[in-house]
Amino acid sequence: MILPCWRRVDDDAAMALEDHAGDIVLKARMAENIIHDDVAEAAGLDIESYRKFEVHGDTGQNVDYERLADLVGLDGAKLRQVAEGWEPEPIDESRWKQLRMLATYGGEMWVNAYLIWDEDTKEAVLFDTGWEAKPALEIIEKEGLALTHLLVTHGHTDHIADIASVRKAFPDVVVRANSERAPKAMRFEQGEVIKVGRFEITARESPGHADDAVVLVVDGWPDGAPKVAIVGDVIFAGSMGGHRNNPVVARQKAREEILSLPDETLVCAGHGPLSTVAEAKAVIPFFKS
């Protein structure tokens, strides 16, 4: 079932984090190839309570987060923050008036796409399609926009499920993606700048969660609003995308291509609520202080 909707950037306050503390530990444990018994002991839990923690993020018991985090390569203080209910600060949407978060539901998960446009030229760019492009296409029609670019953060199905509808509505749209199956001319180059109206969008290759992952940094906002980083599943508010096949590269690229941006940069992830680079550095347990 697909339930399309769209959100202004300030409507994400009700969105739950993509990962609870148990999800985070599971990802770290899998990346380190550590068995349940060892992490349960480190957490101070019996095996059944630990399994409950991975599933629900809570056991109703005291968890030794610092010892657990140390075993699986996480920052214990940050893990405790997430476990104790951290949420990102509310976003002042008025700073990015021509930005929309587009959330669609399918496959038992919500996924975010993003639409940005120049108010003067009416040129627009869509980042991913989510499960369904209908919410984006409705805004484009309502605002009288011309979609010039579709930029893909990575090729996982939930992010590109409705490219066909976008191409049907806009046959001349420029599609860019880093998939090995894409023609060379479609692929991003590291540091490449794509111009859409007043905006400059810089491509930063960030493999780890996906081999073809790219972070797209949007600059040129009116009134000096901070940059916007469209990050796909490289990081989320309080967590990272799964990266068990290449954890070292995944964390290194996230540091280099996202955490190096100014603290006030708005982070637009493929799942969960919006956050900032400052929050990513302060809270995500995969990055030790």
C-alpha cells in the first residue's frame, strides 16, 4: 500500500526517528560481526531482553550503554542520548520557502524525497521520487514549475520507484544517478556543480550504505539561508543507513562529505525528520567524539 503525502519542512516535528537505540546497536553489531551473546553481556542483559532491545529499543531494564557502545564501536554518551528520547530541534521552515519534503509510504516504510525550485525562474529539481512521484507532480502543477532535473541519491528501490512517472510528465527532464547501470553521461562527478535557477548543487560521492550514494549540497538560497544537504540514506537524524559491508568507508565518507559542512546546514535525509550538521556531529553514535 502506498499513501502519498507532502510536508512543508516544518511539518516533520511529528516524524519519528528512523532508528531507535536498538536499531543503531544492531547496525553496529552487524558491521563488527559480533554475536548476540557478547553484546547482551556487555549491555548487562539476558539474551531475551537484549533481543527485545534490538527490536523495540527498550527493555524496561537498565542498559549499560557505555560498555555496550564500546564493544560495537559506538559513542556511549551519544547512544544514551538517543535511547533517552533525543529529538532534533524544530526547523524554522520560513528560511527555505521553496523546499518541500515529500513523504510516501510503501513496503512498510516511509521514504522522503525533496523538491526545490527557484521562485523567479520557476525551474525545479526533484531529489529522488520515493515510492510515488504524485505529491511532487501535484506541487509542480500547482506552482506552475518546470522540472528540469531529477537527481538520484542512490538506486535503492524505495528512492527511485516512480522515475517512470516523472519522465512521462517531463520527457526532457535531466536524470542524474551514480548507478553502474547508468550511462556515463548521467553519472555525477565528485565536486560537480549543477545549476538549477539560482541554485548551485554540488555532488559529493558518499559510498557505504550504497555503492552509488551521493550527497547533494544546495546553495544559493534567498536571504542567506544556510545550505541544504540532501543526503539520501548516508545519515539520518541520530543515526546512519546500514553499512555492514563497508563500515570504515561509510563512516569516513559521511565525515568528509557531510560533517565537514557548516554546522547550520540543513540535513534532509531519505527517512525520518530533518536535522542539522551540528546535531549530526553531536548526536549520531557512529561518530565518536
